Amino acid sequence: MAVGGPPVLVVTRLDDATADEVITELNQRRVPVVRLDPGDFPCEVTLSGTFASTGTGGILATASRSVDLGNVRSVYWRRPTPYTADLAMDEQTGRWAVEEARYGLGGILAALPGAYYLNHPWRNRDAEYKPAQLTTAAACGFTVPPTLITNDPDRARTFIAEHGPVIYKPLRETQYTDDTGRAVTVWIEDVTPCQIDSRLRHTAHLFQQRVSKSADIRLTAVGDHLTAVRIDGSPGVDWRRHYDRLAYTSVPIPLAIARGVRAYLDAFGLSFGAFDFGLDRDGVWHWYECNPNGQWAWFPDHITAPLTRTIADRLQHGASA
């Protein structure tokens, strides 16, 4: 059946298996899709945006597709690579070119008239700040473990002694590589007072009381469609390090948690959120964080398939889906 109409713009890098699932679903529905990585600009992307009292328009062209900027159905904002500059530029000129690209191309992609965003990139950005997450989660009624953000070694030692056991968590998943260029992940780890030294002063660090948990829970929200999965089998505090040992079970969502999730999404203007909880032995859900652009495609098919369809519904039909 031919659907056609305005395209869905998928903004992400080439190696994004989560976006691939949704694109495949949209292709099966005959919904036009244009995939764009802003990191390919300007080498492989050409931009001509037009602005006047009559409206916004213009053309954006990749190596294989082009899109009318005034006629985009929806935007699936996933995980694009960073903006880049011509290698021939000196360092200062390169920084200037990157910022011009960010505010030029990035500004246009964030202002497409009439397009539905899942999520809008500026809403993603706002919702990535851990202090804002923690404050909003508490206001939405979630049980939030005691947390400290500091660069004061003495304060950190005192907090760990008073609230132990305590874990260290990075404030953001920032790209980090070793001397060979291999990507390095900064994991969640247990921390003790004796591990704290003067190097803590160099930047902000997040410490949080470790929940005595029986399992982890990942709750994926797409609008009002909520899917909660219990994760068992992790031998450590960070289950992401042990995918080969994990077991997944769909679980019901307590009414208070569902209400809190919807309030949280509304507070940040999000259509999508991946919430992480720790489930203690009394059945209490302890809020850890919400990734506004979290992964979900590694779950078994019976869990991922409904999520794929729900996201595709929204991108095809908008918030009314």
C-alpha cells in the first residue's frame, strides 16, 4: 500500500541499531525516510535554508536523498556524531566553523515548521543534566537515593562514610578514548573514602547511596505507552557490563510510578524517556536516572517489537498516535 507524503527525518550516526529498527518499520509502511548525520556536514551534506515572512523552507541534501525543509513530517532525533570542520583549517578557524554549523544546520533542524519531534534536540539537551533530573524526579514523587555532586574531597569522604555503601556515577556519557583511539566507558563503580584524593578537585563528581536491590528495572516511555522490564542476573552494580548474563521479564508498573513518569516527561517536554530504577527487596522502586535518548533495541524481540511499532506510529502520525 502506497503511503508517501512528507518524509520522516532520522537524525543519527551510521551505526545506530536502535534507529535501524524504526527505519525498517517505517519502510515497511511505505513512509518516506531521510537519514541524516549532522557530522557529515559540510563534506557530504548541502544546506540551503530560506526564511521570510511567508515561512521557512529550503533544501537539505545528503549523498543519496534530499528533503524539503518546509515539508518534514516528523524528526526522530537519535545519536548524531559531533559537528566537524575541514581538516585543512587551523584550530581556531575550525572551532569557528563547527560553531557556525551547530547554530546554522543545528538551528534549522530544531525549527522545522509543523514537524513532530521525538524528542526535540533542545529538550534532550535540557533533560541530560543530572542535577535537573534529580530535582525533577523528587518533585514528581519518585524515591531518589541520597546524592552528592561535589569537587570537595572532604565533603565526598564524609558523604561516603555517612551514606555507605556509595557508588560513583559519571554526570554524562561523554566520548572518551585511550591512547590508541579505542572508546573507553566510564562505568558506575563502588567507592570508599580511602579512594578519594586531591584529584577530585579537578571537576564535578556524582556520588550516590547504593540501593540494596533485588533487581534493576528499565522503563521505556513513548508518550503514554509505558514498558517496564525487570533485569536480573547482574553480578555488579552496573548491569550494562554484563549483557551476556542478564535475564529480562516484563513487569507491571505501579500506578504511582506511571503517574511520576508522565509528570517527569511533561516537566521536560519529552515524548520519549528511558528510566532506570533499582527494585529493593520490599518492592520499592528507587529512581536512578532518565536518559531522554536511551537504548532499547537490545531487548528480546517480544519486547522491542511493540516499542518499534509505537515509535513508528508517533513518527508517522504525530502525538495523536
